[in-house]
Amino acid sequence: MIIGIPREHVDDEKRVGLSPAAVHTLVQLGHEIQVEQGAGAGSGFSDDAYRSAGAVIAHCTEEVYGRSDLLVKVQYPTPGEHGWLRQDQILMAYLHLPTREAGLRQILLERSCSAVDYAAVALADGTAPVLASMSRIAGRM
């Protein structure tokens, strides 16, 4: 599977979808990882760190969207990114679909994209592990 990590386009978002350590693990499992140039800079991760982990560095967001089967983001795609979502692509991010404008929902439906909203991921006991870990990370930045 080709996994893409685009740069975040939401204002003031410094986090990145995956760390170089996570990229290394996924590469070892046989996946190809595309990371947009500079995507990890706000989190303190250089392009060289991603390259060393086995990722290919892409030159722009559109390139990452165009090559990836699975997109791993922190925040929802902005309206400027909607046109790059492809048929049958998988998107993982904080999507906030119930409160988001209809445009993103419509694009996801029209293109038969699968979407995983981190905010909706919960364990049987009701805890939200992704939300808790990302909140801790955001609190440090």
C-alpha cells in the first residue's frame, strides 16, 4: 500500500500525520511512504529523518494525494485539498464530519472514499486513545 503524509494546511497546525519512527515501521512491513517536503518541520522532523526511515519525499501536496492509497493527516482536508481526493482513497484525520461544511462529506461520498475520523475511534470502555494521545502532543507544542 502507498501511504501518503501531506503537509497540514489548517492554520497553525504544527503536527504531522506520522513520525519518522512510525514510517520506519510501516516501511519494514512492506509499505511505500510518500511524505510531502517539509510536512514534519513543525513537529521537529526533517525531510532527512523521513528519508532515513525509508520514505520518498514528494514535492507538493497534490503529488502526495495523487500517489497515495491511504492519506494520514492530523486535520481535515481544507477546501483547497478537496479536488485532490481520488476515487476509493482512504483518509484518516480529525474530520469533524458532523460539524464540517457539506463540501467534504459530498466529495467523500462522490469519490467513494473511506474515511476514519480519529475523534470517533473509541475502545469498548468508551475511551478515545487517538484523541487522548493527540491532545497530549498538542499540549506540548
